[in-house]
Amino acid sequence: MIDVVDNPGEQKFSPARSIGAIMADYMAKHEDFYLFSPDETTSNKLDAVFEVSERAWNLPSESFDLPESAHGRIIEMLSENTLFACMSGHLISGDSAAMTSYEAFFNIITSQIIQHIKFLQQSETVKWRPDYPAANLLSTSTCWRQDHNGFTHQSPALISTLLSLPSGLSNCLFPVDDTAAESAFIYMMRSKNVVNLTTFNKTDQPRWLDSHQADAQFSHGGVSIFDFISDKDPDYILVGVGDIVSCEAIKAIEILRADLPEKKFRFVNISALSYNAIGTTDRKLKQTEFNELFTVDKPIIANFHGYPLTLKQILTNYADVRRITVHGFMDRGSTTTPFEMLSMNEASRYDLAISIARLEKRNDLVEKYQKLIADNSSYAREHGVDKVSE
């Protein structure tokens, strides 16, 4: 429990380690909980679970192996298809579970996930069918941080698929930091009859929220204003959906404040999306609430973890499309540095600032930001690290 965050953004922690710790605690208290994972539990920094349970294993072990036993509740196998099938059977038995994978490889089981949702749809029409624990998918090693694996490991496509399904039985959660990641896990384990996809990074990210603020996002439509970086009566609304892209939006406000001191800015963080809506399946953001948070007429510049069109389609249910600009993953990838990856997809702090500079007709600022992007690109190619700090 994080009661207070005195200086938002100053300290950094891994959202993945946070989820690993709270999942270990949950596993200790719930003996029927299973974790299904390819051979990346440790790589994805979820290895706190090994303090509670062994890996399931019936064959001889070596001295260098992690704890293994025939009674282990951590099922590791390099087959997402098999893991999801096993997890589905476990859920139908009435017991809770979670499955983790690299973000790009969840796409391998898209059809199976859809079939599970169809099962849930049909179950709603059968009186004797009980409520089922949610199918909880933990998506890490994401498109924005593949410094060694590259383009093959960069695909947030499952987000778009789940948000396009009119069944309305899926949530896409985007905890902004380690504290929000804990709140997301608690929400997942309490939910029933849905698929939850939670996307987070294993690298250390700034901590913005205390536990009360993170919990409140889920009870208030999956969205909140970050007061510490926001002005009253803003001229522009900047939005972040995801941990890394939210950091860039906050950095963009800092840059714009220096270059456009006469303008006011508000940062809005979105932690949950569902079919056609901001928020979760059980608490969608209302139009009146949207108007309070996003205003009724100010330009909205959003930075999204996934494909821009996916978020834009949701935002247009609330606001005139002419107000909305969305940045995000554009299927441009490589084995490259973190900031260069953002720049390649026009999702960096300077790309967001360019959107506002263009609205202000400030070509001098557009040129300034474009040069800063180009300078970092040259530096990153030469030195293998970014010139721009995270």
C-alpha cells in the first residue's frame, strides 16, 4: 500500500515487479490459483511467485533450476496455445488464474481468446451456468521496450482486437506505474465473466500515483486528471494511455510550458478501455464525466500504447473528431534505443509538442522539435544510447 507520493515522477519502480509481488501474495492466500507462463517468468520480472510455489515439473531437475515439483502451481511451457487451453479449463472449474506472455506473442492465441469470449456469451443465456473467474492476461515485454529483440517482438494488435468485439466482455487495462499495476491486478482477480488484458512494462517507470488514487481510477471510469502537472481552464488536453507513453505526454507539457508560457495544459491519464468506451465493462465513463475531464471544446492530443486508430474510434464516441489527435504505435520497429523507438512512431514528447505547435501555427517550434528528434536519432545510431533522457 502506497499512501503518499510526495514528488510524482521522481522515483522509479518496475510495474512488472509490483504485479509479481502482489500475485505472489494472492497465490499464497488462494491455493487454487495457477500462473500459466512461457519460459519467461523470471525475464518478465514476475519471479516473486517462486517464493510461494514451485514450477510444475515431473522430470529430473538440475542444481541450477528454479524450485520445481509435481505440485507446483506455476505452469511454464513455450506454447501459448497449450497454456491458454489449460487455463481455460482451470477457469471453468471455478478457480482463478493468470497467464503472462510477451505482448507480441499473445497474438498467437487470438482465436482461442475469442472462442473463450464466445463461451462466456453463451453461458450468460444458460441459467445453471455459474459466474466464472476472469481470464487474466498479463502482457509485458511490450513494443516500446524491445532493445534487443526488435521488430518481430513489437505488436500491440491484441488490444485492438479485444476492443473491437461487440460482446463487451473484455477490458484492456493500462496501469501508468507500479502502484496502478497493483490496483489493476486486484481488479482482475475480483472480476468475473470477462477477459482482462493488462499491459505494462518490466523496466523501471516513474511512480505517479498513490494507492488511493490508483484505486479511484477504476471506480471513476478508468480515468483521472494529474493535478500536479495540470492547469485550470486549459487550452489543450494531453492524454496518456499506457506507462511509457504517459511519461512522454507529461514531458511534452513541460516542454510546451517553457515554449508557450501563455498557454495552459491539462494531463489526463486513462487506465482502462472497453468496447466503445473509456473505463471497464462494469464502470464506463459517462458523457458528463468526459466533458468535465476533457472539456467540451478544447483540442485533445493523446498518446496511446497501441494503434492510434483504436483509441481514436473510442474518443470519437465522446467528442467531435476534429478535436482529436492520437499518437501511438505505427508498426515502425527495430532493435533500437527507447527514445528512438518512440520517435520512429511519432509518439515522443517532441512529436506531441509538434501537434500543438502546428495548431498554434508556430513553425519555428515545429522546426525546433524536429531538429531535436533528428539530433537524437543521429546520436543514438552513433553511440547506441539516447541523447534525450528518459
